[in-house]
Amino acid sequence: MFSDMLSKILVPYDGSRYSIKALTKAMELARNLDSQIFLFSVVSLDYISPPGMLGLIRTRTEKESIKKWTKKIQTDTEKMLKTAAKRCEEKGITVSYNVGRGNITNEVLNFSKKKKISLIVIGNQGLHGINKIKTLGSVSRRISEHASCPVLIVR
């Protein structure tokens, strides 16, 4: 009965050590509960504009540069997700992956609702300061506040 409640696990994945830890924890859960894992990464177009562009596109060359850059980021993200998905498949876990575009928090929450996700497993981003104080990253915090399903934040 409990395993039915957690049949779809979403892992927002960006290749960072925090998301790798989250995936590892999600794989443990998926093996024990016979759950499916959904890997999801978001390409935030706000970060794609090359320096100096300031979001203003004036010439055809600049438009083509943005298009090439966007395609490269999309391709790299898909490769990263394929590698992570292979880890799951090697453990006998059913996995799929998707790439979204836009605001990271909104895209993760929308994907979660669309796929009727039963658990989100997300990495926690720590602050790197003099005191090495760890706190919730802004994305994981917002997702935990607004998700319609339980959220497991992995340190």
C-alpha cells in the first residue's frame, strides 16, 4: 500500500553533487518501493544570453549566436540526463527524463503536477561562506513550499 503512494519519484537534476546525492537516495527508494524515477532538468534561458547581450538582440548574427548557444545547452543537458538515466537502468529502475525551459521552480512544479508525481527528491544547495553555514537553496525551498506532493530534501 505504501509503495503505491510513492510510485512516481521526480528528481530535479542538474549534475551538481547535490543532485547526484538526491538521485542516489531516489534510486534507493525506487528499488525498495518498485517506483519509477523521472529525471527533470530545466534550461533557464535567462542564463543563456552571452555576456554583453543584455537580452537585446539587434542583428541576425546575434540571433544566430543565441540559437546556437541554446541548442548547445539543450544537447549538453540531454547528455547529462542520459548518463544519469543509465545509472538507474543499470540498477533495474524504470526511468525517464525530460528537459524544460524557463523558470526552474515553476517548471519543476508544473512537471510534477502534469505527471502526478508522488514524491520529489531534490538536493539541498549549501552556502559557502566563512562559517560554512548550510541552508536551503532558494529553488529547493520554493519547491518544498509549493509542491502538491511530499518533498524530500537531501543534503
